[in-house]
Amino acid sequence: MKIGDKAPDFLGLDQDGKEVKISDYKGRRIALYFYPKDNTSGCTAEACSLRDSYGDLRKAGYEIIGVSKDSAKSHKGFIEKHSLPFRLIADTDSKLQELFGVWAEKKLYGRAYMGTLRQTFLIDEDGVIRNIIENVDTNNSAEQILNI
């Protein structure tokens, strides 16, 4: 997916097994953020940045939706542990990540593996991708969204 593309309506199932659709947020913008793993340092910092600025993000017209490969059970624990006020999609088969182009080869200590690229897609009120944050600053992810 790239800027100008229409996002798919059906995104996946959240931490409670409920469908998440773009059409459920008609008239609101969505910050759809992809992250590698629940309860890791960078992912926790990013989620907490979004949590701490949630009121400002909502005032700016954004709904926040997170996506990772983690299970719904893992997401529930992550939400409870950090008091996250937004939904997390359990993309356990990586299909949504593949569609958005964030499931890619990564390298760590010279070893190549498939993993999730940390990126945020800003989707407008009509479901069109208007911006992509590719270099997410985990400690200031909310500010990055608000400053676009």
C-alpha cells in the first residue's frame, strides 16, 4: 500500500475477536500502526506514547489501531498491563502486514529473518492513505502523527 491507495475495509480481528473495519470509523481519521511484538521495549514505548497523547490524537480526529503478529490473548495482556485505550489487531498470519508491505526481511547480528517493519499509515476519513511514517520514533510516535 502506498500514499493515495484506498485501504481495505476489513483489517482483521482485535484483542476481543471483534472485526475491525475502516467503515466503522466513518468520518474519522485512522493512525494504523504496525509494530513487531507486544511487551518489548520499543513497542511498549510506542504504545505508551500513543496512550499518553490519546486525548490529543482524538481531538485531532484520529482513531488509533495497532497491528502485530501477536495473538489476541497476548494483545489483551499488553492492553491491560499498559492501560492502552485503543484496539490491537491480531494479524497472526501476517496477511495484513503483507498487504501493507511491512512484512519484510530484516537483519539482526548478520542473520536474515522475516519480521514486521515499524510503520504508521495515516488514513483519511474516506479510507485513503494520506501519509506513511516509515521512521517511527518510538518515544515520540504520537507527536510524529500530530505534526503531519
